[in-house]
Amino acid sequence: MTAIATHHHPSQLRRRTLGALLGAALCAGLALGTAAPGAAHADEIRVVTSGGFSAAYDQLVPLYEQATGHKVITSRGASMGNASDSIPSRLARGEQFDVVILADAALDQLAAQGKVETGSRVDLARSMIGMSVRKGTPKPDITTVNALKQTLLDAKSIAYSASASGTYLANELFPRLGVAEQIKGKATRILSERVGAVVLRGDAEIGFQQVSELLPFKELDFVGPLPDEVQQRVFFSAGVAVGARNPDTARHLISFLAAPAAAPIVRSTGMEPAKKP
């Protein structure tokens, strides 16, 4: 079972890595020929990001703004699906961004559709799917494939994401476990909301989503990740949007988010930093 690193306090990580990240921003700027951090010229960078990378993103972006003077304007949406605020829906109706961050397969699809610059993809982190329950309720066993299957059959209600993790669960894992038909009436696909919020309200007994999206809900008990044999490790990746107003600055921000110095913060959110090529 893969361990989830959650013991570092965000403020300690910010202090520990700030100097290294400032250096990363400077090096990235010099390599890309963009304005160095602290230069008089400051840009606005419009980013749309899915939830999987949000916990790390929300810690790293203020450091980037501090290091460079640039202003990052953030929108959010699911990696896939037809919800009105999903990233594909936003781009389909012509919303303009500089940087797009979402699950790798969805980013590749957007590149194929001409929405993201071909060749601009940079993998930021790998994410795993986990399960949470409300504090004070029993923590079901999902440490083995058989235990996970029994937990799904026993649960009174199940919530799962409408984005990358939920697509995998509904289309691949539940059928593979042979439970798709049995749980159909009690499993709900959650649109435009974190699964943790649904579990916290008591609208679902158990909830599945990317680990990095479950851990911020401190009022829940994180049960653990899916067993290794059925785990889906998805890269969350960034790309430069076609029509970006500030493509060089967009690449600069992406390099910053992918910098090795960001790894402690990425790990603290339950993700694995992407390995460098």
C-alpha cells in the first residue's frame, strides 16, 4: 500500500521551500527569456485548473506571485464531463486562458482539438484515488481488492467524482469488480462539487475522489487509497492554451509548478511529484 505523506504543516513547507522556489522561478525565467522575477514588467496569467492539483496549486501560486510580481487569476473546473463549469465546456464556449491544468488524457484531448498548444504539456504530479468517510462512522476496509468489493456492496450510499477519477471508477473499476449493476441505484456521480462536501453533509456514506481532493476535508476520516492492483495513477499536467495572451509567462509559471523545489509541497497534498524526463 502506498503511503500518503500528510504530516508536514503547509506554513513550514512554504518557509522551507521559498528560497529554492525563488531560485527556480529565476532560472526558469532566464531559460525561457522572460522577465526575471522582481522585474518592473508584471503580467496577468489566467489559469483554469481541475481539482486534482488544486491543493498544491493553492500553496504554490502565492509563492510564484511573491517571487515574480505576476498576478495569477484562477478559474476551476472538472477535467472532463459536460458540466457547465468543466474545463472542456469552458474552452468549448470560448473562455480564454493562458494555462490549463488537468488530467493528462484530457489535456491531450484538448491539444488534439486545437485548444491547447501541441507539445506544451508538462506533467506536474501523479495522483491516486482514495476514499473518505465522516468522522465518527466506521472506516470500511479497502486494503485488498476483495475488501473493496465488499465495502462497495455493503455501503448504503456512494459518491464519486464526475471527473477523471469517477470516470475510471464507473467505466472500468466497478465493472471489473463485478459490482456495477448491484451499486447502480446507490452510487451517485457528483457534478461541480467536491465529493468530500457530499460525504460531510451526510448525503453519501463513502466517497471516492483524488486523494489530494479528499485530504483538505479535515472533518472527514481519510480511509486510504485504492489497493495497488486497481489503483489508477493519473498525471495532472499543464499546457499553454491556444490564444494565450502571455504564452511566455504561461510557460514560466508551468516551469515553476514543475520545479523540483516544489516537490515537498506536492507530496504534502497526497500527490507524487512527476519524475523529470
